[in-house]
Amino acid sequence: MERYQDWSIKQSEPQSEWISKAENRIKHCQLVIVLLGEKTHNANGVTIEIELARRNDIPVVQFQQEGTKFLTIEGLRFFNWSHNNLEYVLKKIA
């Protein structure tokens, strides 16, 4: 069994079904990682996923590629993307 898995929902769903599926998947995670992009801080789906993780006591962190200047999401620990930082997060937070 793989230690790390991508459980993102790959197809479009009506919002109520998507939220239910997302929460079910998030409940089985040890950590949720938000990869920051240009519009991530305003993305409704990301906001819902963070809310679901918090509701289920799953830690959430955010990563962005070093040298980029995307807006971060308030209240989440922030890390620049590197293997060392990812390893740290997986060992210490997850």
C-alpha cells in the first residue's frame, strides 16, 4: 500500500455530492496539503476542503513554489516547496 495518495476528485459533481465525497476522503487523511496558485486563496472548493479538514481535526498546510508570490490562505501554516520542507511536514505534522 502506498503511503501517500492523491485522493482529489477528478470529475465534476453536483456540489452536495462533491462535498459529501470530499469529506469522506478527507476523513481518511492524516494531512491536507494546499498547493498555492494564482487564485487558490479565492477558490470556493479549496475553502470548503479546508473547512471539512478542520471539522474533522485534520491538519492543513500550504505550499508554494519558492520564488512565487501568490497570496497565502490566512490561518494555515506556510512552507516553500522543497523536499526538505515536505519531509518535515510529513514527519512532524501528519
